[in-house]
Amino acid sequence: MSGINGDKSRFHRKRKQKIEQRRRTRELVKSLSEQRKSPAAPSGSTAGARIA
């Protein structure tokens, strides 16, 4: 690498990777929080249907 540019290429590559990782993490947390907010189907109703 040149003395003028130094680690510019590596720095920007790592920077982009960190930004993308944060974006994916935020999407994952958002989707998980939405799943928790949505009401789950009651487990008792499906179990009773199987027994009968």
C-alpha cells in the first residue's frame, strides 16, 4: 500500500461490513419484537382437537 493512502481500502471495507452487520442486527431485533407482539395461537385449542 502507498504511504499516502495507507489502510484506506481496508478501512472502508471494514466500515461497510460493520454498517451492514448493524443493519442486519437491527432487522433481526425488529422482527423478533414484532413476533412477540403478535398474539400466538392458544396451544390448548389445537391439543384438544387432536385428542377428540
